[in-house]
Amino acid sequence: MKPLLLGLSALLLMGSSALAEAVWSGEAIIKTVSTGCGTSWAVGDFGNSIFRPVIPDSSVNGTISRLVFAGNNTVISHEVTGAFSGDISYQGTAISPSGILTSYAPPAGIGNASVSPAAFTANTQTLRVRGVITRFGNIMGCNVSFDGVFVKKL
């Protein structure tokens, strides 16, 4: 568990240049999986998650949104340029249980990405984040829909 926590912390710090960031933590659950996921991911799998979005009409978090998922002995980071909304491309990074770091950029990205409330600020206490992630965990053909609930970190 310690390697996962260290990996999660390292992924959050990668590329971060903002001094004061607004970050929410919570859990995300997998709602649907494609057959391409095999036995790696299943409906109902969940994990700790951290969400650091671009905040509308603010420069607090800069121009990159991050969604990090830690579950099934894997840490997966999704970086999105701009708002976490609609159909968007992402840069993925996965850390395997053996500590191997893999970066990838799936052509299909994240579909139907949404944050609610849509008009949130750096002081909003809770966020709900949803979407369909293609090539989840860098597994070709593995598409998952997820639903995450996040609370503002102080």
C-alpha cells in the first residue's frame, strides 16, 4: 500500500506549478466495463481518487485538470488540457504493482466527462465527477464508466 500512496503523491506533483491549488479527494466507482477489460476491472470496483480540475473563470489550478484513481493495486492518472467536460483527450500515466511507470495517450480519450455542480469555485465543498474513460489503465479495448464523489481538501 505504501508504494501506491507514494506513487499517488508523485503523480499529483508531476507538472504542478501552481502555488495554491484547489484539490478534492474521494472515491470513484466503476459503473460499466467493456469486455476488453478482461478480469482486470469489474463493475463495482472502486478506489481512492483525487480530482484537481481547471476551475471556471479562475487561474487557481492553471490549465490542466487531473483525475487520479488508485485501486486494484494500480495508480492511474488522467491529465486533461482545459476543463473536465464533454468529450476530451487525455494523457494517461499508470503505475503497476511492480512500480513500472507507463505513459500513454489514447486516441478516444474520455467521453461525456462532467463535473457537478457545473459552476463550481475553489471553495465548493463537494463535487461529483463522471465520464467514460477509454483504454483505462493502459489496457487496449478497456473502457469504463465511472462515478466519483469528492470533498474539498483543506
